[in-house]
Amino acid sequence: MLDKDTKTLSAIPSKGRFFLELFCAFLITKLPIISIPFKWFESYFHEISHGLAAIVSGGVVNQIQLFPNGAGLCFTQGGFAPLITFSGYFGAALWGYVIFLLATWRAGIRFTLGILGVTVISSLILWARDLLTIGILISLAVVFLSPLKFDHSAWLNSLLRMLGLMIVLNAMASPTVLFGLAGQGDAAKLSQLTWIPAWIWVIMWLVFSCFMLWMCWQRVDDKKSPAR
């Protein structure tokens, strides 16, 4: 009875399922145009991580701004600047792992989607000031909340795991762009704040993102047969 209950509550993927979801997530992030809406997720969690770091360190968030190409900005006042700047890529990768982790809990899929939807709506109310950002955040909220009307959650778990993987993969790829942006971006700002070279910060973000992907892999059930 315990094993049966455990299987009912678990949505931990098999090795084959994990690699399939990882491949699909990677493919989507590389497709022109199609990948852009999914980059909004990484951009949102990147900017919200800046904002949360500002609040935790005693600052305030004035505005979050998202752009059609997947870029974003978070305007803050006060707080500990190095922590706020560092938290963007770090936080996005962490969010991706947490989403993947929660998506391995079959019974909690509706709870997870609800929490993510409420988080986006809260950001919309508190920090969205321009119509474009409002539109993007509404789109993200719809993605999270609309599946709640479905009773069968197995495929929702799989899609949510893929979304978590996409966020981690985008968090892994995004800092590499900073190698070609001399004097620009979070790494350059951290270099100015700490005197530590920008490339070291980029490497740190890459390593952490890889670690988050490895943590996702640690959730795989290597004894589980592929889902039929």
C-alpha cells in the first residue's frame, strides 16, 4: 500500500523521460521566434531575483521591465548592490530547479501552478509600469493559471519539468553573452563594485547553473521504467 501511494504522489521521471524532456527543452530554447516567449520566463525570474535580493537587503523595488526579445530590467533603490546584481542569473537558475523539483510532486502540481501564478500577478500589480511588461506578465500568469482547470495532471508535471529545465538552460546560456559586452551587464557592474574581474562572475553563474541542472538529474528515478 505504501509503494502504491508513493507512486501515486510521485512524478519523478525515469532516465529516458528526463533526457527526452531535457532534449525538448534544449530544442525549444534554440528555435528562432518560438524560443522568445520561453525566454520571458527566465527574464522574469532573473529580474524578480534582483528585486527579492533588494528587498531582503533592505532596499525597495521601483519597477520591473520586460522586453519582447527576452531582455529585462529591474529598477531598485537601496539594498546591498553586490547581492542585488549577483542574484539575477543565480536566482533564475535556482527558480528553474525549484520549479523542476516541485513538478516531481504529482499531487502538488495545482499548488505549484497556483503559487507561480500568484507570484507573477503580484509582480504585475506591484512593479509593472509599462504596457509591454504588463502584457508579458499577463501572458505568463495565464500560462501558469489556465491549466488549473484540468483534472489530469500527469502531462502538466511533464510540461512544468520542461519549463524548469528551459529556465535553467537559459540561465546557463545568458551569462555567456556577457563575454562579448565589455563594460556592460551584471558581470561588469559586479566587477566595478568588487574589483573581481567580470569573467569570474560569469564563470560562477555558469557553474551554478550547471549545478542546478545536475541537481535536476539527481531527482531522476534510475529504477523507474519509462512511462507508457
